[in-house]
Amino acid sequence: MKPGTLIKLRSRMCVIMNRVSRETMGLCMKLNDGFKTADERRAEFSKIVGYKVDPGFRVFPPFYSDFGKNIHLGKNDFINTSCHFQDQGGIYLGDHVLIGHSVTLATINHIQDPAKRGDTVCYPITIGNNVWIGANSTVVGGVTIGDGAIIAAGAVVTKDVPPYTVYGGVPAKFIKNVDMDEEERLQLKPQPKD
């Protein structure tokens, strides 16, 4: 589905999305039910996203997703407890991403017109490498967060965040550049793939 595609309530696409959402809710319930080892959590999460996740991936349940199949993880990502990914529009995480407690990534939005409010549009969320998203933050569709950025706890991110910056507040605004020396920055730079 192309970003910004209008999905009308009760349309064929809406029916398909609702079916996938119901299936994904069931898979999330299995992930969230009882104690599981890290390997068991990775196996259950792999069912949600539809591919085998990286062995360095970690998730602390409960975790919630409205779709699941449009979550694209990098290497060594971590998702803390009570996060909600509305991934109909696509969620793309780089490597070494840290997501705090109760973070919402919402790619879907409703039309403002009250007569058409059941209709939706979706836009992707892209999160770069080595990003840290603080607890209770919300990121909306269409946002890209650059490598090394930090999102302060409780922020609502509605616009792109440049690399190696700290953003916070409602709506999120620039606070400062990430404190690090050039050597640290070079160590975080992605290496070319062979």
C-alpha cells in the first residue's frame, strides 16, 4: 500500500486489514501470556512480524500490535514493556534501537471530517540506527528519526528528527545535540556491508 492511500470504512482493504488485525491480536495474546524465556519471546514475536527476528532482538511483554506484518526490525533492537505498534503504514527500525516503556508508534490516522472519520490513511515511521525513544513517547506516521537521536520521555513526535539530536515535549522540539565526541560518533557509523 502506498503511503497516504485512503482506506474507506467497510472497503475491501478495510475488511482485509481488520482480519489481519484480529489474527495479530491473537498472536500478541500468546506472546503476552505467562512467563517466557528470551528465545520463546523471539519465537512468538517472529510469528507476529512474519519472519525470524534477529537473535539479538529483545522484547519485554506485554507488547501490542494492530497489524504486525509491517514491522521491520534491525539487529539488536530492544522493545520495553507495554509498547503499542500501529504498523499498518510500516514501521522500520534500524540497528541497536532502544524503545522505552509504553511507547506508541502510530502509522494510521483518521480523516478529520466527522462524516468520514471512519476512513483512514497510513504513513510509515522510520527510525535510524542507535536511536533511543524514552518511555511514554508517541511517534506519528510520516516521521523519520535520524541515527543516534534521543526522544525524551513523554514526547509526541510529529515531525522528522535530525540525527544525533535530543527532542522532547508536546509537540516534540529540539532540545540539544547528543553529547558525544567524534570517536564515539565514528564507532556508531554503520559499516559497509560485504
